[in-house]
Amino acid sequence: MSVLTRRVLPYPLLSAFLLIMWLLLNQSLSAGHLILGSIIGVAGGLAISSLQIPSGQVRNLHLLVQFAFIVLYDIIRSNIAVTRIVLTPGRVAKSGFLYVKLDIRNEYALAILACVVTSTPGTVWVNFDSAKGELLLHVLDLVDEDEWTDLIKNRYERLLKEIFE
Amino acid sequence: MTAHSILIWSVAAAEMMIVLAMACAAYRMLKGPRAQDRVLALDAFYVCGMILILTFGIETSDIFYFEAVLVIALVGFVATAALAKFLMRGEPIE
Amino acid sequence: MMEVSPTLPAWVAIVTSILVLLGAALTLIGTIGLVRLNNFYSRVHPPTLGTTLGIGCVLLASMLYFSVVKQRLVVHEVLIAIFVTITTPVTLMLLVSAALRRDWAIGDPSVPVPPGLPEEAERPEPLPESDQPTS
């Protein structure tokens, strides 16, 4: 990336995202909206750059897409699981807190993991202790702790590590 | 029964279910027992409201309900985040 | 009562019906869970049914229906989907950590030490029963 592009587009992904949002909001691909959206994208990127957010880098876009599909599949699966728990009469879910030791330290990977874990029904991200590398989760159906640890460690964390580190 | 009447009835049934869902959320909002339960119920309540307005949009074939949903999403997020922040700082601690 | 344009293909009507019903049912189940489950941390989970697949199905139905009725691609529902996907985890995480602090502050022994407080910190004495969690 040349110096000029870096100065105009400090966060190219964010700028592209803002442009796409603008076009979606206006339901249009006309030249006028493309220009206006690009201006908003560049301005948004410049405004955010004054916050000095550490820049992250996606190393493997293909894996990111694969990760998105895995998450979608898991969301559907846990929707069914939580539906079953709620609708089974007389069943009291054995919920509880769970500690998982994580290896990833990349902020973006952790942020994505937090969003994935929380938006999947059945698990909520409570806290991450960055000094100890310990993640605190709350799980609705905590019957087998190893199963959940395995899900976080092997299914999500390994992929995120390959994508971001 | 034609496909069109199936659509008409299922949209009506969906609206009914969402209103019931809002009633459940409202029950939890009124009953509590604690403030965090009420905020959580409020969050679920406005999501139900968003879905209800989306189905209204399908029912009336009016595309402009979309804007209302977007506004509810924005306001609801800010409200819940502010309330959660308040719970964290406003009460016993400090 | 809803008016359906007579030119609407049957398969669009059927798929829209299924998606709308599925989305509404999942949302309803989520709020039933909100009423039925017995403690706050369990109750955080069910509403996410509504915010993931629940609203997702209804948005898909709306996209399909309007794309066919208006005879052009209507995709601005994606905007709502993106917005809900980003905001729900943020509000839930904030709410859970707030609840953790409040439970910890009234001396509930069943919750772990909340973030930002040292492990050895002295727990305050439990307050009088008025503010105690009932479940």
C-alpha cells in the first residue's frame, strides 16, 4: 500500500463496509450514491483513525468464510437445543459458569469469539481475564463441561488463530 | 386452500404469536424480580416489536415499515446499553 | 385482512409463510423461556433465539416477498440483520457483567468474582432481604 492510500484509507475494510451500508440503505447503485457513499466511507475511516485503534489483519479470508458457515450451523443447532430445553415440561436446565483457558490474544479474534459465543443461544461470554488468559462463560446446559470446552477450543479458537495470527 | 390464503393466515398467526411473545416479555418486565431481569425483558420486548413491525410490513406490502424497524433497533440498543451501564455503576457499588 | 396480489407465485407465498411462522415461533419460544427459567443467568439465553434465527427468518421472508412483489431486488433488510448481529452480543455482555457485579455486591455466593475486582477483595455483608434475589 502506498503512503497516499494509507493516509486516505487507514481502515479500508471499515470504509468499504460504510460504503456498502450506504448503498443498502438507499437501495441504489447509481453514480451519485456511489460517490456519496465513498465520501462517507473515507470520512468515516479518517474519523475512526483519530481513535488510534490497533489495526488487525485477516490472514486467511477463505477460512473466515468457512468460520462464518460453521457459526451459522452452530446457531441453528443450538437454537434447536435451547428450544428443547425451554419446551420440555418440568425440566430444570443445569446451567452454570465455566472457565476455559484460551491461547489467542489478538483483540479482533477475541472480539469475534465474544460475539459468536454470546449470539449463539445457550452460551454467554461473561469475562475474559487477559492476564491469566482465562475466559468465563455461562452455559445453559452444562451437563458435560468437556464438551463445551472442546467446542470453544477446537472448533472456534483453532480457526480464529489461523485466521488472525 | 390456495397458497395465497395460506400466506394470509400464516402472517396473521405469526402476528398473534409475536404479540404473545411481547406479553411474555412484558410479564417478566413487570415481575422482575430484579432490575437486570427487567432490562433483559425490555431488550427482548423491543426485538419482538421489531419482528412485529416487519410482519406488518409484509401484511400491508408497504416497504416503508423498514425504516421504523431500523429506528427501533437503534434506539433499543442505545437504551439497553445505557440501562446496563447504569446498573453497573448506579447501584450498590460506589 | 391482508391483500395478496394475484400474480404472486405460489411457491413464494408458501416459503414466505413458512419463514414468517418459524421466525415468530422461535421468538415466542425465546420469551417463554424468559418467563419459565428460574434464574437470571439462565434467562439470558432464550431471548437470543429471537435475535438470531427468529429475526433472521422474518427478514429472509420480507426480502423474498418484497423482491417478488416490487419486482426488483430488495436487500436493505440485510442492514437490520447486520445491526442486530452486532448489537445483541454487546448488550448481553454488558448486562451480564452488570448483573454479576450487583449479585456480588449483595453477597450472593453462587456467582464468580466480577471483572475489575480483585479476587481477595472483601465481599460486603449481605443486604437485608428486600434486595435479595428471590430465585
